[in-house]
Amino acid sequence: MPPWTPESPDLLVHGDNLEAVAELPDGAFTLIYLDPPFNTGRNQARQSTTSVRSAAGPIKGFKGQQYERIRGDLMSYDDSFEDYWTFLEPRLAEAWRLLADDGTLYLHLDYREAHYAKVLLDALFGRESFLNEIIWAYDYGAKSKNRWPTKHDTILVYVKTPGAYHYDSTAVDREPYMAPGLVTAEQVERGKLPTDVWWHTIVSPTGREKTGYPTQKPEGILRRIVQASSREGDWVLDFFAGSGTTGAVAAALGRRFVLVDQGAESMAVIRQRFERSGVVAEYVTLEQ
């Protein structure tokens, strides 16, 4: 991977994300969005990689306990977690290193892992760095008849520096009031600011956004994140790039981006998507 500088072109990197982000400098990104594979119990072959955190990184976590103690406790809950957390933990540590002082991390998970991830992020970032738990609620797909249907994802939001992070609610697209008769005509016209519960459909199977990538996230979700937690010209990082939604939205909003993914399918989808939309990014393949 070529040396990265703040003047580098937008990058699309094909390779192991832990190896790729190790080449990036401390504090370079105002916004990091991560949508890792969920721990669904399916076997996944992964290369074992060791990561060393920056000496300036956090040491104490939840209630002052040592970080390694918390990590060990998490993995002791269930044997099936060990592989997942061995995979995810060093990548979250790298996210902390890469965030700018005014930066924000958005970690997108489902109900299986969100509560464990929060405890781990409390240790890595500090509980005082927790900003929000966003619930993305949708209504599409199969309907369970033996339990409440699962129709939401969780997005955990952590900041690098409490009290000094960038957040601009005025830049976020407003949404319609659910009960417009209860507010003034002026308020109806302006719309309301979103809360921490986001009602947004999944990517339509017949919509213009559809790429065919199985875990594609809608542009509307990423647009809200990028608008609120970055400025024009800021750098945005996504090292589980998937279908490239983060890069597509970042480019449309005048942000710069680095996307990383190890999947050949992901790279093919992103490159086709960027070609259709006119997004230009330098393509880099890490040596295997």
C-alpha cells in the first residue's frame, strides 16, 4: 500500500483490514463507520493476526478494571465468542488509534453482539466516551410467529474526546413528523430532527441503490451519520466496506474516504457501483 497522507486520493483497498489500517497514521479520521460480520454461529475462516495498540491507547476501562480482564470476561461467557472477539477486538483498538481528537466511531451490530461490544468499547474508549445507542428499525422480510419479530440493528456511537467531538445536528436531513396535526404548519414544513431511533426501510430489492451485495446498508442511514459527524473535506474510514455505501455517501457529501475489504465480491460490487456513479478512487491490492 502506498504511503498515506492527508493529500492522498480516495482509496479502495483490497486486503486484510487489520494489515491495511496499520499503514494509516494516528488520528487521521473524523469519522469511522464499522459494519463487521455478525457472530451468527456460522463457521468463518480467518487468518490469525496479532495487533499491538499504541502506547498512548487506553489502559483502564469499566470501573477502573484492566482491559485484559474485561476482554477475558467477555470471552468466558460463551466459547463461541472467542473467535469472534479475537477477530474484532484488535480492529476496534485500531479504530481508537485512527480517530481524530474530534472524531466519532459508529459500530453497527445486531442484537447478538451489541451488549458485549458496548462493554468492550467502554474498556477501550472509556465509559465517558459513549455517546449514543442508535436503534435502526425496519419492517421487511419474514415474520416470526413464535417470538417478537427481530426488526432492528444497533449502532453504538463512541467519541475519541468527550466534550470536544464534532457533531452538527443542523446538517442532518430532517424527517416528517409522525403526528403532524400536533405541531404547527411551520414545524411540519421544516420537519423534525431524528432521535436515537431511526425508522428507515432496508435497501429495496428493486430500488436504484440495490447492488446485489447480501448485507448492503441503505444510503439514508450512512447519509445521516456522515452529515452529523463529519465536515466537508474530512476523512471517513470504513474497513468492513461491503458494498461501498460509506464511500458512495461520503463522495456525494464532499468527504474523502478510505474503504477496505478482503472480499473479492465486495471489491467487484464497489468498483461497479463507483463506475456507475462517477466516484473516483485509487484501487490498491495488498500483497497476499
